[in-house]
Amino acid sequence: MDLELPDQLKVAGLKKLLLERYPSLPQSPSSLLVAINKEYAFDKEEIPQGAEIAVFPPVSGGSAEGGAEFPTVFSITEDSLDLNAILSQITRPSTGAACFFSGMVRGITSGSEAHETEHLEYEAYVPMAEAKMQQVADEIRSRWPEVEGIAIVQRVGKLMPGTPTVMIACTAAHRDTGVFEAARYGIDRLKEIVPIWKKEVGPEGEVWVEGEYIPSPGVD
């Protein structure tokens, strides 16, 4: 929607305005995250003219970039995840190791919050999600410079139990280059800062799963 905002309005003022105008929103300002022009914005920041503003809860947790030497692949897709196709995009002549992590829809959850899941529904704020996926890849490369290829792929839409939902893949020349740690870091970071959410639907109803990580200035 298009909004006319007062001059020099800050993010905190925007949250207050939205909570007054839309009482169905969560009434705690801390439960609203704000992004300005696809970057997280914080309470003391002033909103510039003509900004694209996104408001969403904490994250629940395509295109290809980079040169041929260090391939980076990231995408938001409704298509099924093809491990072999993804691997082929991030394999170089020097590649001797690949590490994958794939999350799946769990049909049965045990423990203190035992319940059954009929399906999940994933949504994403795609322009910012792709920018944040690139950020995750850049962070991986800064920590593990021997990693060669990186792929970050997230499915959206209605997904049934047993269906892969997300895939993080890293390749390198050898297994002792940090490739395992890099893939683990990738999925953890994706669930923190990439704006993707899921609705869980089961016999007892449906609920949006809200994350706990709150971005902070100078970090995210």
C-alpha cells in the first residue's frame, strides 16, 4: 500500500502509527520488524522519502550471482529441490568435497509440544530474501575462504510431510576446509535474517510460527 508519512518520521514512530491504524497487528512494537529498501531498520533511524518499507514478524525459519571461479546460487522457488541440479551449479574442476543440509516438513513432533502436522505453508518477502541470502553467502566466504561454491535454496507454498523445504550446500577442494561448519552456519543464519515464514496446519488448527531472533543495529 502507499502511505503518506510525516517528514522526518523515525521507525519507532512508524510502528506507533501502524499499531494505532491497524489494531489487529501484534500490539508489542518489539514483535514488528521493519526493513527499509530491503535492509533491516531500527527505531532511531529516519525514514527517507520514497522508501520501500516492509513490516513483518521475526523470521521463522531465484538467481545466481558471483563469478565462475566462486559460484553462488540462491533462490526462492515453488519447485521441488533437485540435489543433483544444485550440486552441478556449484561444482568446479577443483571441487573434491560437498556438504548439504536439507530441512524437511516433519509430520509428527514429539516431546513437550507433541503434535501432528498436516502441511506447512511457506511465504517469503522475495526481494529482501534474495538480498539476505547473498549476505549469508558473503558471511560464509569471509569465515571459510576455502569454500568454493555456495547454494541457498528455499521452497515456498504448501508443502506436505516428508518434503524438503530448504537446502544449503557448500563445496570445497577438501573436507577439512570448513565445508561442514559453513553449511551449518548457512542454515542457522538463514533462519535468523532471511524473511521467510511458515504457517503450520494440523488437526487442531493452524498457526504462524514466529521466530525468536531479533536483528540488531550493526549486526544484521
